[in-house]
Amino acid sequence: MDPYLRAAECALRRSGAPALHLSELLRQVRSETRDLSLDGARLQAGLLGRPDVFRVLDPWRGPWRFLREKERTPRSPDLDPWVVVVSDPADTDGAGQPSTRRLQACVRWLARDVDPRSGRALARWSVLVMSAEETRCALEAAA
């Protein structure tokens, strides 16, 4: 596996969130590999080439894609595709409490079956990711 794909997998597994936006993952991979020439298109192509390890889920696919391009600003990473690691989780995946790690693993596992051509399925999974992140933050704050 390419060094930047290994770095991407490590970043996703270390992250407390079940999935990261492509721009956030790119920032972390660039930081870890010190490869400033790496761009989003190259990273996304590499991720798409490894469907056994990664899923790239873009809720902005479809006829409404032109709206995304109009709204795109450097401060709108939420318009980027989600990237999730879907390979078998390691015991050390994620940070935090066992309950937050289990929540993270469940959302990652559900990403395996999301139909990337279905806008509804992508939207539901995106909401699930955001809800899981809110729940993780609440659980960590309560601890």
C-alpha cells in the first residue's frame, strides 16, 4: 500500500469520528507524510482503488452537484465526500471510551453496505455520522 494510503488509514483509525471529510483527511495525510504535492484528486483516486479498506461516500453526487460547486468555499469542508475505513477494526481503533469506540465501529461497518448511487442512502448515512459525532462528544463530556 502507498505511504499516503497507510497514513490515511492510520488517521481514520486514530480519529474519534467514524468518518472524515476528504479535505480533513488530506490535511492530516499531508501533515504525516510531509508530502505537500498530494492533492485531493490523487488521494481520492488512491482511496477508491482500495475498496477493501476505504469507502468514499459523496452525498453530493447527482443532478444537484452544480449547487455544490456554487456554494464551494474554503470554509465549507462539509461539501466534501466522506471517507471511512471499512476494513476489519483493530482492537486499538479510535480513542476514548469503549462505548464511543463501539459506536464508531458500528457506523464504519454500516458504511460497507451504503449504496453510493442512492442519494437517500447517502443522506441517511451522513446524518448517522453526524449524530454519532455529537453522541461521542456528549459521552466524552459526561465522562
